[in-house]
Amino acid sequence: MHRRNFGRLLAAAAFAFASATAMVSTPVLAQEEKTIVGGFDVGPGGFPGNFNPLTATAGFTWLNTYFEPLVIYTSDLSKLDGALASEFTVSEDSLSYTFKLVDTKWHDGEPFTSVDVKFTLELAKNADSGSIFAARLADIASIETPDEHTAVVKLNKPNSAFLSVLSQVMMLPQHALSTIDIKEVAKSQWWSTKPVGTGPFKFAKYVSDQYVEMAAYDGYRGGKPKVNRLINRYFANAAAAVSALSAGEIQFTFAEPDDAKTFKGNDNFRIIEGDSYVVNYIGFNHKAGIWSDLRVRQAVIHAIDRNAIISSLFGGAAKLANCGYVAPRLVPNGLHDYAYDPQKAKELLEEAGWDDINGDKAIPWLTYYNTPQVANVMAAIQAMLAQVGINVVPRALDVPSYSGIVRSEKFEEFPLVYAGLQNGPNPASLNIGLNAAQIPPAGNNIMRVEMPQLTEALNTAMAETDPSKADPKWQQVCKEMNAELPWSPMWVASRYGVASSKLKDFFWTPAPAGGPFVSHPEKWDIAP
């Protein structure tokens, strides 16, 4: 698409975006105390208002300041290392995982033991608890606790994603939660009033919809934190958080690309850029009844000038995707490139009988991305789809509202979404959104994709635990996605954060779902 025409489409179809600043009063703290305040749940990696890690689809940067998993990704997301497990071993048949546990205590002084590991995993694999990990942990056959500092997890079949999944399963205190009925755990006030973890900070208080405050945990095994308080402020959107950062009210936040650029050359701030490991896609709800014909799904992707959007709205900071992956080792040769071709899109719709399937009826198009950039992206796509006869109506929601709708069975409310799904560091991350066994409530296949060949390809790749043999199997997953279009892949974009130069030894990376990753919050410090 010519840049002039693209700009005209964007201007004609742009819809309003609310940029209201959150009304927040940051607590007044004693002069001698060191405090770091940040927008740790701002942006797509955050989940403001969620305190329960079992229901968390994001927000792990913040959750990991007070909860901890058994294993965790290194800061560069290249490999898994021990967290609450001082070491771990895997049997030759990949069916038995042995975890040696660190010697540490919960924030309330109770010892952390293998009993807590067994309790947490059993809770997380039980869908009645509201856990989104139930389907991902379904391969667990048994959990043994030979002694207080050893836990042995046995699987009923090899699962190459098992350790990666465990990196997001925060360990929970058996002594504090076991008395709560399992069906009431998700709704319990415990999470937002008196949670106890093992991390470097412990819960202090939550001021509803405004901020969460943590206090240093002096007994942390990694050493007493360098700051006394850690505060997570909530904002209506990233622009509001950036304004607070510029004003010196906070010291860190996620930032949209255009906002991040405004800090370039300013020595008072540090711009952090990295791969998102998230593939953005237009998701077809396969229960909605209007996307069953492959030609309709092909028409959607042919109608969108993805390269023009990447160039104009992402400033080139995104990689076009023709399946769920963009990493060269996972993308085979010979894929359909689905080049921009509105005439072909019209022909495909006519062949499929689009006028009888839906015609010009409005199609609700949901997203949880509340940013100016995504508003512009969706406006551009809305205009492009309108040119071929598909009438979509964008609607941006907050994360909890979006999650509630797409995990329900009110399919008429979300026939189409603009979303993102983690596609790395472990390629098995895509399994939760595409495997037929992952349909809610057990899993997070929110588009209700049920494609036998794709599920078979995923299962085959998941079962391959030899890294030297894994890539061809994930390439087959890519081929199936490209051929059948369970959803329309768009791109993988870079993400940004901005930190005040006052912060010392502060680490953040734009990991999918916010991580978790090794960041050592106990070492974070702030200059006067």
C-alpha cells in the first residue's frame, strides 16, 4: 500500500483512545527510607489488580518480587536455572524430575519444604482452583516428597515444556492455603490482604486500584534488600505512567515506542529495548460460526498490508510472522507469504459465500491492549478489512474484563480478537493457545482451535526432549499453522521500558507475560 493511501485509511478510520491519567496518591514515606516506585504492571507484560499467580496470564515481573518458582529463566532468557530449587535433575527417559530445595522460610517464619511443592503443584493442576496451569500440568503422574528438601515429580509422558511451565508456577504456602476450599481459592481475599511468599519483599498493603506496597524481607536468603519499600503504582495507560516518570513520581515503567524515543539523549533516564517473544495475531473464534471456511481466514490476512503497518506504525521495530514463530531455526522454507492482495481477498470471500455467512454485519473485535499504538494498528486494519467487505468494530478492554469474556462461552461477544501469545524462549509456549486439549477452563486455547493435524504436530514436538531433534518438529507446527491459519499471524514486535538513572543495579527485560526472569530485586537500589 502506498504510504499516502495508508495514511488516508488510518486517518479516516482512527477511533478515540482514552489517555486519562490515573488518580493516584503515592504514600508519604519517612525521609530516611529508600523506596522505589514503578509502574511494574504497565503494558502487555502486566496484570494490574491480580494477586493470584495461579490465574496470572501476565504480571510476573511484580509477582516475582514476593513469590518465587522452583526454576527461573536467566536474565537473557537463554536457559532455566534454579530458584527455590538449588538444583534439579531429569531422568534419561524424561519422566522423572528431582528438585533439591533451598533452605529458606516463608515471610511468616514457617519453613519452606517439599510439602509446599507438592501442595502447590496439586493445586495448580486442579482446574477447580481456577488455575490456568491445569492443562499444562496434566502430564504429572505423581509428586513424591522423600524428605523436607527433596521433591520428585513423575510424568506419564515426556513433556519438553515442563520446566518452562514450572518457571511460572509460583510456590505457595501449604500451611496458609490448605484450609481454604479449593473452589474458593481463586476468590479468596488472602491474595490481596495477607499473602506470604519467599521472595525478597513481603506484602505490606494494597490501596484498591491505586498501588501495592511491599516491605523489605530482612530474612531473605539472598541478603537483605537494599531498599526499604517497593511500590507498584497502577495507571490508566502507558502514557499516564510515562508522564509520572517524567515528573519524577516513579522510577520505572513500560513505554510505547514513540514515548520511549522521547527519552533518547536524556542522561536522567535509560531506555531498555528487547524482543517481546510474543507473536501478535488476529484470533478467529472457531465457535463463532463465521470463520469455518479456510478461504475466509485467508481473505483476512491477504486484506492486511502488514509490511506497511510495521513500517509506519512500528517504525520498523517488528518482524513479520507467517506462523507462530519468526526465529529462523523454527521457520521452514516454502511457507505461504500471504502478501497484501485485496483483490485476492475479495475473490476468496466471494468463493466462500461471505455475503451469506456474514456480509456487512458488524463483527466485535476485542483486545486487551489499551495503547495509542494498538489503537492506530487496529484502526488501520479495520479500514483495510472494510475495503474487502469485512466490517470489524474494535473494542479495547482492561485485562480482567477481556480474560473473563474470552474464557467464557459467550462466543458471540468475541468472534474476533487482537492478542498476543508467547512464542519463546521455549517454542512450546504456543501449545497452550493452539492445542485442542488446552481449551478453557483447563487451558488457554481461548479461540477454541480444534485442528487434529495441528494438535498432533504440537504433541509430537512437545514429546521430543532431545534438543538436537526438536527444531524440525517445531517447523512442522509452523507449517500446519501457515497452511490452516488457526488464527492470522501478524508480527513479533520489540518492547521498551524506561528507567530513571537514579536506579542502581535495576534489571528489567520485556519478557512475555512479564517473566519471571532472574532480576535480583534485593539488589535494586536508588540514589538520593
